[in-house]
Amino acid sequence: MKPEQLEFWIDLNLPPSMAIWLREAFAVNAKSFFELGFSLKTDVEVFKIAQSRLNTIVITTKDIDFLQFQEQSNNPPKILYINTGNISNKHLKEIVLKSFPEVISIFTKTNQTLIEITI
């Protein structure tokens, strides 16, 4: 899989500007849940939509619910789980941008469906 085939969906619990950071820094397709019109959708609905997109979606979240859905699914979408607790957007940006080349590499070169970023 090529990086341009992935689409990163940025959950409501992360800054919508994260989609912009990723697009500008890595030329990937990234959209916030706001951009996607998911503000009123449940996590289960978002998970099912992502699941239907042939493993090209990466749900980027701080929400553990998505990990639980993934454990119960036979064909889960990819999840980028950001397990940092409450930190400033500036610190979050530093962590994500530093880790992101490896994230892209793993998701495009392996069948791994979960990556966790921690500090």
C-alpha cells in the first residue's frame, strides 16, 4: 500500500488542526471528524464506516472505545491510538510529527492495524 492510499480521520477528541499538520508535513490525506461531517455520529457508526472502506482508513484517536471495537471485529480499520493524557496542542504536535514517519511506514508496509503513540 502507498501512503497516498491511506486516509487519516482525526477524532473529535483531538484538535481539528491536526489534519492540517499531517497534510502539510507529510502530504497525506487527513480530515477531521468535523470535515467529514461526523460531529453527531457515534463511535460505532464511525468505526463501521471506516471498516467498509477496504482498510484504507486510519482512525486517529485518544478514545479507547475504538480499541475495544477493534478487538471485537474480524476486519477492523486501522487505528492510530494517541495515549498521551492531557497535554498541550503544541506538545501533541511535536509528538505526532516526530512519530508519524514510522506510523506511515508500518501502516503501508505491514498488516498491523493498531499503532499506539505514548509519551
